[in-house]
Amino acid sequence: MLFEKIAENCIYAYDPEIETIFGVISLLDGEEDNLECTKIYGEKKIKDWRTKYLFLFETYEAVKKLTDFELLDVLLDVFSEDFSLQRFYDAYKSMPEDARIYRMGAWYLRKINKGEISRALNDDTSLDELYSKVNEYCHSYLGFSSFIRDNKRFIKEFFELAKEMNTPALKKAINKCSDDMDSFKQNMTDRLKNRSPLEVSQDIMGKTFHNRGPYEMFYFVPSLMMPEKRFRLFYENGTKNNRQILFWNIKNEKQSKEDLVAVLKAISDETRYQILRLLSDKGAMKGQDIVKELKLAPSTISHHMSELKECGLITEEPVKTSKYYGLSSNRLKEVLQTIKIDFNL
């Protein structure tokens, strides 16, 4: 584990073993989230893992809406300079079963307490009642039952798969991203010179936090394998030894920067800028109406509309035999938010 102080109460941290945890979650989440895993390990290896750890994959599929990133909550207890995958696993194994299961799920969604989980471990009626409270998040009773009653096996297979993913191929992929890792560290260091860690964290996450600490320590951690763009772990307000861990997917961030540049290039053209202004002023319009308004050739407008659609700045909606084009306000908001973050505005 690399720990480097980059500001008061702020640590840049990185460990390849954390990537294996994100790698497992990416595989469990499905094909859309494991593109990076496929690049690193290959389709055949991933298929072999799905067969070998069938219990893990099928159980997770049943409860993923309930658990997902809640699986990482215990990282708050073990994240330090002597972090290791084994220490993370040992922390899970040492917990009472009901406490471990409670930490692994978003039970608060249905106001479920630890006592209800404890009763469900041995009483079938209690298990049925527990499932009835979460069945909108869990599509399989048998999968849910396995997660509760055979949780030790679930955790065991989760960490066994993580251990298998710690390969030379992963190390090679991480080494290729060393410049991106350094860029992330410098980015955080520069931002923290003039702003508080909480403000920087809020900017990165794009929202104002309800849980605001105070935190004794802030950790900023880059990731190659994490399926989300950004993710934040934190203890509840008032918790002893309070800390926050913020993860940043450098791969997605690099791609988003490329997308941003494409958007800015699209907007920099005067005609395309006029089209966006027109759609903003008048709402959704047909292509021929845009031609009339701007007094340009249909082929010219068609070309510019294709450019705008490719980078997500306009929407297209077919109505009978016509197509209506509209301004993608959400996309523009994303662009403005990214510019705000990048330039500390």
C-alpha cells in the first residue's frame, strides 16, 4: 500500500490488491461493467471463473441491488498502510454473522435492523418476513436465502476470486496507467492547496454531502478496475476515528476528458453553436424548420446535426414520418460541471 501525504489530513493511497476487489465486483455486475477485466484477463479466463465460482455469481445476481458497493464498507475498518487482501478477508471472517451481513447490504432502504437478520439466520418464518421487505431489490428467494444462510461461502468465494485476479497481467495493466495515477495525485494536490478536502470531495462527486464529518482523515484513491466513475466511503457523522475514502476511476476519467474535448470542438463551430442556441430558444424542431431558420442548405444542416448527435449534444425523437431534434440539457450540464471541477470555478 502506497500512502503519501498530499495536504493536511489528506492521503494519496494506492494498492494493486484493491484493484482485485473492484475487479470481482465488475465481473459480478455483468458484461457492461467488466470491459477492463476482459482486456486484462481475456474472455476464456472470465468464462472459467464464472463456472468455478457459480455459487458466488448466481447469489450475487439475486442480491446485487441490495448489496453492490456495500460490500466495500468494511474497507473503512482496515484501510491503512498495512492493508492487504488477506487482512480485509480476516476482518469479514472475524465479525459475527449477523453483523457481517448487516454491513454488506443496504438494509436501511427498508428500515431493517440487525436483529431481523439475526432471527432470519435460523428461523424460516423470519427469513420469509425479511425477504418480503426486500423482494423489490432481490428477484430470487433462493438466491437471497443463500446470501443469508450461506454467507460464509459467499465471502470465501469472493476473496478467493479476488486472489486469483492478482496476476502479472493485472500488474502490467496497472504499470501502463502509471502516468494517469501520477496525474490524479497531482490533480488532488493542486486542488487541496486552496480548498478544503470536503469541498474538493464534493466537487469530484458532483453533489453536496449530507454526511459531512468532521473527518479526521481523507483518502484519495485512484482505480483502474472500479466499475463506477467515482465512489465515496465514509463513517456516519459522529463516529469515532471518522474517515472518508474517495475512489476515482482514472480510466473512465480519461475517456470523459476525451469526450469533453469532442464536445468543446463541436460547440466551437459557429453554425453548430447557432443550432444549439436555436433549440434552446424554441425547443424541439424538425430538420427542415432548422434549415429555414438558419437559411442554410439541407446537406449542411444534416452534417452539423450528425456532429452534434455524435457527441450527445442533441436528442432525436421520431414522430410519425418526421424527426424532432432537441437540446440535450443534461449533457450540457455534465460538460459545465466537468469544466467547473477542472478549473476550480
